[in-house]
Amino acid sequence: MAGRKKPLVVITRKLPDPVETRMRELFDARLNVDDRPMTQPELVATVKEADVLVPTVTDHIDSALVEQAGPNLKLIANFGNGVNNIDVAAAARKGIVVTNTPNVLTEDTADMTMALMLAVPRRLTEGAGLLNADGRWAGWSPTWMLGRRIWGKRLGIVGMGRIGTAVARRAKAFGLSIHYHNRHHVAPAIEEQLEATYWESLDQMLARMDIISVNCPSTPATFHLLSARRLALLQPTAYLVNTARGEIIDENALAKMIQEGKLAGAGLDVFEHEPAVNPKLVKLAAKGKVVLLPHMGSATIEGRIDMGEKVIINIRAFFDGHRPPDRVLPDKV
Ligand code: 8YV
């Protein structure tokens, strides 16, 4: 970009230091050192002025906001894989390119999914909580703190993309048999390697699984994909894990089912109305029925630096006149 004016890149949240340093070198970067989420009026002022917006999952880039974008705004380079926070179609209508950060958070998110898959049936947070209180316990007992075995159970993965497949690889090593529902089969070699069973019918799969892991993107088509009707298909001994997006599950229906003993428990890293957490779920967490995490799936230093690197590469490619590698097309959302 030698000789050209540096683009004004507004980054809505604090990013890891190495990412911010590089962004300052390359761009006219406006950082958010306090990490206070931007209000909607602040976002409006930003899109009127900026050449590039770098939002995160906490920013709602809806059509009303996109409509108010100034003529300079050419690129929305999301710091995140999921783009459910952005109206990609509205951006496309306005001639604004949208990019995301796929691949680099796959393994971290799969690890966290696995952690929740273990934590709920094996009562990890309950056990840890007991010792966290005052470090005292009555001692080992053969019938105390019994959970449920993971090995030999059936895992149903809803959404067998990059993250779903990475979850399957881990889960297989833990002795789970792999089942999945997806719009299409994964490549035969992967299906064979994972000894995975494809279910065309989500309903059929749900009714037969011991653990369900939600790993599909949040789109209008997947809103409440796990509706009250579908959740009712699950076995009462089943567990549900969600590290994708809260909107995919009818959270009220889920809480009600666990409360009524119609489902064994859930591990949730994402919520329908983040950052708010359904009070019914909080109550269930206190009873050890659910494990709740504050959207930590990709929260590793390495992952967040890699995500920042992707954002930078996308911006650079765009301003060098190339197609950014992680462009998100409206018909793919
Ligand atoms: C990110 C995520 O932390 O990338 C995603 O889709 O869900 C998270 O792991 C978040 O989106 C950052 O914007």
C-alpha cells in the first residue's frame, strides 16, 4: 500500500497486543483500549467514517446500521468465524465485502466442546466446586459423586463442518460412536476414518443419541433448530452440548426439560441473549445439572492472535486489489 493513504480501520474491541501493534503499523488503526463494547450510536458514527470495520460477536451489524454506512466503508472484516452478528446480504447490497476468520479456532472450539462433554456427565464443576468452597470433604465413598460413563456411548453431532469434524475426531478417541446430521455427507474417507453414521433425519438421530453436540452455524434456517418439539425427542438420559450459538436451541424449552428430569443435563458455552444468561439455567447450574461457560470456545491466546492475523490478511488482500481469502458470500449464510 506504499504511497497510498492508509485505510482507517476501526476495531470495536481490544485485541491481543501483537495484533494491535501490527494493525497500527499497517493501517490507520483506531483501537478500543478500554474494551468497552460500542453502543449502537457509536457504531453508526463509525460506519459513516471508517474504511474498514472490524467487529466481533458483541456488535450487531444489522441492516439499519449497514444502511447508514458512509461511502468509504468497503469492508467488514469480522474478528470471528460466525457471522450471525452481521447482515451479510444488506452489506452485499451496499457493495460492502464481509470476511470472517475460519479454521484457526476449529481445534480450540473442539477442545472446549469435548471439555463440556466430559464435564457434565462426570460432574466436574460440581466436584471442583465442593473443594473450592473450603478445601474440605468427607473423603472417598463408593457411591458418592457418581456420574455417567462416556466410553461406549453414542454422540450425535448437529453440523459436521470443520468444528463438528474436529469434535468427532476427539470423541472417537474417547470411545464414543460418531453419528451426525448435516446438509450433506462428509467426504467418504472422513466418514470411514471416523466410522461415522450419517442421519438424514435430525429427528431420528436425536431420539437415539446419548450426547448431542451442536456445531452448526447460526442462520435463519437453524434458529431454534432444537425446538421444544425436537428436544422432546431426546432420551431422558441424554446430555446436550452447545458451543455454536445460543439461538440454535430453544433455551426456555431446554431449561424446562432439565428441570422436569426429561433430559439429564447440558453444557453450554453460548446463550440465546448473550451476555444475558437465562436465570432458569443459572438455577440449574447451582444444582449441578448444567455447566455454563461465558462464550470461551475460542479463548486461547494462540487462537485470538491467529484470528487477528486472519483479519489483517483479509484487509491487506482487499486493499491490494485481491479477493480476500475469507470472504463470506450472502448465499452461503
Ligand atoms: C469468537 C465464535 O470468540 O468465532 C466465532 O464464531 O463464536 C467465538 O469463538 C467470537 O465470535 C469473536 O467474535
